[in-house]
Amino acid sequence: MIPLTVAEIAEIIGAQIVELDPTMVITEYPEIDSRKVEEGSFFVALPGERVDGNTYAKEAIENGARFAITTINVGIPSFVVADSAVALTALATAARARMQHCTFIGITGSHGKTTTKDLLGHILPIKGECTVPAGSFNNEIGVPLTILRCTDATRFCVVEMGARHMGDITALCAIAKPQIGVVLVVGSAHLGEFGSRAAIAKAKGELIDALPEHGVAVLGEYDELTPHMGEGSARKRITFGEKSTSKVRAADLEFREGLAHFDLVSESGRAPVALRLLGAHQVANALAAAAVALEVGIPIDSVAAALSTAEPRSKWRMELHDVDELLLINDSYNANPESMQAALRTLVLLTQERGGSSWAVLGKMHEIGESEREEHLRIGRLASKLGVDHLVAVGTELYLDGLQLDPSAGDEMLTHYFLTQEEALEMLIHVQRGDVLLVKASRAEHLDELAEKLLANWQVEEE
């Protein structure tokens, strides 16, 4: 955190000081999990649905936290406030206001936020110290936590911004005040909450509307709505995509073993990129990160080199596990129609190169509203069209309900339905060498557990 005295913090968050010297300078960063605190951190006791963070404040101090922000006096060094979440926001807002030396970059979109954030965290240190969120910290708690990890040495802060309601991103922008705003794509994620893609676009567009007049909008050309955000304003607009008109684009795109190779092209030149991130959808994320990096003055050759060395950072996002000639793609962190399509295409591509059978092990996609049945069936049909060998539905029959396959017309995909993961596992442990399995669903389906069990079984057999 940027240096603030105890007295300054108390004034900012309206706190009673307990067992702390008002003149002491604080530079620690916040944690909301008492198990994760360590020397150099402090603990924020947030209310929870099942537990009260105040209960763990003493444990946090024992684990190394210098102090805590609590709502009751528990007899430890602390700031006692009326509402710890409000206090966290107030502290982050005040810290941000004092960080004139730092460029704040906001990222939103229906998918790709975390990967783009990770890429920027790999590229921007070429220019200066960079702070990025830990995990998917993209809400009213995560954004303040990210900001409060910045120090006086931080030159770039990347902030993920998610939205479940209209006005969510506006509220996050009021805290972070980004100078650069990135909108990746408007898709179908959270369609159930917003009701239409136009409404989703309006919610995502709040990031662009919140930019200052001298701000920069970085806009993906992967849907019909995003490229028009910010039109008519004085803000600089940079488009990215695979069209010849995109200001930052991918040219001569090809795939080798599921990895994209292309030339990064912009007004500043052209440079080759060989991604280490699996799937065609990673091209858009790479271009978004490149557009930001070029805008802040990093040379295109350096940007391309950094993209070519970036490794996957976040768990369960197109993770590749190769065990005894069996390949597992673990993409179980989240799912929506667009990311599901991209994952299936990657599955088929990798299977073609390895010569075995393709297995799409799919759980339910959540939060897609009234189109739920239609969107799941569309994915089932796409799997058949792409030539997936086995479609395995786990815990839901939505992918199969209404799916009509005609072997005489070339529909050779085999379908399987299992109510539980255990039932699916009994069949999947008998896949053959050369086969490729994709495991994908919304996070709430917990298919990461199935993926881990599969790997454990394969590794035992290999030994």
C-alpha cells in the first residue's frame, strides 16, 4: 500500500484506533482470509453469509497480520469501523487519489478478462512495476484489494471489472478511475441477469463512459456492439481484432498443436508471435494486451516477445495435462456459449493432430437466462458438426435434449449422459492412448473435481 499514517487511515475510514500509534506509517497490503495473512499484510474482517470475519481477527494477528479492520473491539491492534467493506472501499479510493504516478487499466468483457489481465502482468513490467489482481478479483471487494496492493513504485495497475447488474462497473470506476479501458467482447454470459446482449453491452460500456476525456478505449472487434462504444466522444479509440481495419491486429494466423502463431501488426510495425496459451480464443486476449502495451509506449518487438513467453497463470483455464499419451484439457473454471464453442474447436484441433478420439465432457452452463435450453442444444449440435467423437453430459441432459443425430448424414458422434461425476468417471477411465478429453462447465458444477480424479487415475495406471 502507499504510505499512510495510522491517523490518516483512521480519518479516511472513520475508525476508532485500538492499540496502534497514530504516527506510525502503514505500508502493508490487505487480506480478507485469515489463513493467507503474513508479515507485510493486514486483515480486513468482512461479514459473511456463514461466518463473521471478526471471529478470525485474532487468528490473523497470530499468523502475522500487523493489524486488522474490524467492526467490534476484539482486543488487538485494529481500526474499529461501522462497516468493514465500506471502510475498505474508502481506503482504496483515497489511496487511488494519491497515485498520480500510476496508470490504471480497467478490463471488462463477457470472457477473457483474467487471461488478458495475466498477459498484461507479464508484458507491462518491461516499462515499469505492475500490480494485477490475484485470481478473479473483479467486484466491489476485489477491486479495492487490488488497488491497495499498489506501492509508490507501482507504475501500472490492472483492474478486472465484472458486472451482474447495471451500474456495477460505474461503481468500480468511481474507485479505480481508470485512464485506459478495455472491453474484450459482449457475449451471453450473465444473459439471465441482463435480459439481452444490448443490455450487457450497456453495462460493459460503463467502463468506456467513465474514462476521462483524455482516456483511451481499447475495443475488441469480435462482436457487433463493442466496436461502437465511446463513439462521438473525444476519447481515443483503439480497435483490435483479426480484420484488416483493426488498429492492432493478427495477420497470417495459423495454429500448431492448438497454439496460435501470427504476426502482430500495428501502426508501429509488425512482429511475429507464437503463443503458449491454448486455443483460438487466446488470440483476442493477446491482441487486447498488446494494444494496451503499445499505447503505453512498449515497442512492438518487445510486446511480441513477451506474448511469446507468457505461460498460463490461472487455474482450470485451458490447462493441458499430458499423461501416458492421454491429453486432458481442464477448462472447468467457467463456461458460457462463446467460451464453450472455442474450447470445442480446440479439442477437435488437438485430437486431429494426435490421432485418437475426442471427448467433450460437459457440465451445465449457468446464468444464460431464458435461452438456456436453446444455448445448450446449440453446443450439442456444434460438437457433432465439428466432428467430436463423444459428447459426455454430466449432471444435465440439456446438451442432448432435442439433439437429433443422423449417422447416414455423417453425424457419427456418440452421446453419453451421467447424473453424477462418479458414474462418468467409471467410463472415462477406460479411454485409449491418443485420446483427448475436454472437461468444461460453469464453476458451480465443480467439474474440476472430475478432472483431478481423471488425472489421478491416469497417473496411477502410468506408474
